[in-house]
Amino acid sequence: MSLINYVTRVQFGYGEIATLKAELAIAGITRPVVVTDKGVRALGVIERIEAATGIVPVAIYDETPGNPNEAAAMKATALFRDAGGDGIIAIGGGSALDLAKAVAVMASHDGPLKTYAVIEGGLEKITSRTFPTIAIPTTAGTGSEVGRAAIVILEDGRKVGLLSPFLVPKAAIVDPELTLSLPPILTAATGMDAISHCIETYLAPSFNPPADGIALEGLRRGWANIRLAVEEPDNRDARANMAIVATMGAMAFQKGLGCVHSLSHSLGGINPKLHHGTLNAVFLPPVLDFNSTARTSVEEGKYARLADAMGLDAGDDLGAAVEAMTRAIGLPTRLSELGVTVDLFDRIVTGALADHSHRTNPREASAEDYRAMLQAVL
């Protein structure tokens, strides 16, 4: 049997940041701690929220790194405890939102963070004691605002997933206004992250027709709007569409993801400076080629449905289409453009085989298969 669960409260639309005060009350948060990054803070987002809602946090942690890690989680947890927080307002991209989830666990549970990683058997160890979170994304990519997972780099260098229904934020406030200042390169990278979620979760073999429908509609909207959002950053309709695509992708990926994410998680752990969405865009073409012969892909006509959502003809090369779009919006399409060399392949493959997303790919990938995917985009 499959668990089908949708998902949390979502306040969506321009100006919806004003709903924060009510959502905090519903969540029972009276002493919020903000988890964000210095870039978001410099844009004055926190001051705008305070002006719109009258909410003043008891503490602000603004040192979220580009890829959240255990050291940052420990530092933010100490701040949370010292301030006597009873909940978190997470503001920023996926890194800040994921870091906030890690803090929500660490502040309420004992033991090192690795205890709660999926690959360490941590799923059942995260309990209802987890502090509540309100998530406010400022990018349109990860969908972490409605996700039950947080991706964090441990002190031992592994990039792992924390996974639990108790990590789902009590509410997501998705206000596209907050994405208007996102530069084109980040609009492109986060947008491809959202599109990769829609594609991978649709191809995942578990039974969840609602997720399939959400993923296909998310892909349709994302494919039609990502280039507009990159080339016309003030296009409010394109921005709104990309914001909801990010949310939809994460609503759907409770089905699981696949080899794209197992590769990007692994390589992102090796080099945290590499952007997750960019890596997903690079890895999508070879993984699409690999999964095209999977039983579920063939028997259920999934590639024809993906092509239709992308405005392509059935039988068109989806990997080639993704590569062309990736290049058109200004992102690299080769690992060599990112400074990745063959000598890293063994480490990437080892990490990919151990990643939780590896298990939900529609076709089982061997070490040799992963090396072939890496070589294809070197």
C-alpha cells in the first residue's frame, strides 16, 4: 500500500506575507526564532515582514551557508535554546528552510544530527516533539516549504536527508513578491530544480496518482515559464507560476525521486559550492536516457505524457530538450564546466549508491550505470 498525504497549509499569492501573524497563532508559536541567510537579511525581507505583521522575532540566525551543514545547525540550535524559542520562521531558499528543519529536530531531540538521517535509520526517531516551523521561500526551486525532508551535510562530509512527517512546516507562505529580486542565474538554477522534481517524481514507480497529476501540471507550468522568468525578471505572472511549480514539485515528491538527486546529493556533498539545482539540470539528460527503458516508463507511457506537458511530440528526445533549455537559460550542461573531473567519479558513485533517492529510481542503477551517466555529461 502507498501513503498518500497532502500536506500542509499553503498561503499563496502576492502580498500573502501578511498572513504570517495568523499562521503563527494557528501553529501555537509565540516566541519565533528566524532562520535565514545574510543575503535575504540584507534585502530587508525581515523588516518588511515585521512591518506587515508586527511580529518581532526573539532571535535571528542569518549565517545559513549555501548548503546547510551540521556546524551551522548546531550553532543555530544553540541560539534557539538561548533565546527560549518555541518555533521557527524559516525565510530564504531551500538551504535556510532545510537548516530550520534540522534545528527544529536538534532543539527537541538528543544525540548528533546523523542519528536522524534516513540512511542511519533516523526516520522513526524524529517525533512529534519537533518544534513547529513556518516556511517562507524567497526562491522558486526546492519546495522545502511543503516538504517532509531536509538535506544537510554532516560533519563527516556526507550529504544526507532527514525525513519525517514532523518536518513538514505547519504552514507555507509562498509570496512571489519575495522572488522578484532573484538574479537570472539563480532563477534559472532554482527553476530547473523545481522542474527536476516534477520529472523525477513522476517517473518514480510507487503508486500515487494524485502526485503524478500534480507533477505533470507542475512540469507544464514550469517548462512554459522558466525562460520567461529568467529573461523577464519583473514578469509577475511568470514569477508566480515558477513559485507554485516549486511548491507543486515538493508536494509530489513524496513518491520519491531518483538518480538525478542521488548524483547531485553525492556531488554536492563533495563540493558544497556547487548549486543543487544546476547539478540537477546537468544530470537530468543522462538519467532520462537511462530511465527510458524502465518497465513503468514503458508500460505506462510516461515519456509521452512528459513530452506532452513540455509541449513536445511523443517520441521526442526529452534529454536533448532539457539540455537545450538548460543552455538557453544560461546554465552549464557539462560537469567540466563546473570543474568536476574524472578522478571524482568513484566518490560520486559511492555516495549516489548510498543515497536515499537511489532506492526510488524506476530502474535500478549499478555503479557502472552511474559512471556512464557521469561520463555522458563530462
